[in-house]
Amino acid sequence: MIDEGVSPKDISDELEIPLKTVYYLKGTKLKRGRKPKYSKETEEEIKRLRDEGLRAKDISEKLSIPLRTVYCLIKR
């Protein structure tokens, strides 16, 4: 079912088994955990602006992203 593009949640509901079991049985084809809130492009933009000399506060205001998030994304 995963090869057909059915989500783990839908498989869990259809087969009436726990979601954790679906992830366990499927191997490593799908990623576990939350999806990233910000895209790779946004992360790259933050790093590019930082390299250009902008302060984290300015980046935060320009991209409308929380300041703490900017610091976290710069560290990655």
C-alpha cells in the first residue's frame, strides 16, 4: 500500500492497526516525525542573508520568522 502512495495514517485506519506498527512494518521508506515547518529554500535564504552580514533580528523581520527560529536554522 505504501508503494501505491497511501499514507501511513490511511493504512493504519484501513487495517485498524496502530500507526507505530505501520512504520515498524514498512521499513525505512518513509520518514518518521514531524515534517519541517520551513523549506530547504527558506533555510538557505536565512543562511545566505546571514553570510551577507544581516543580523538575525533583521532576517527575522524580513522573512516574518520568529527570532529564535532564525537562530536555530542558522545553527543547522
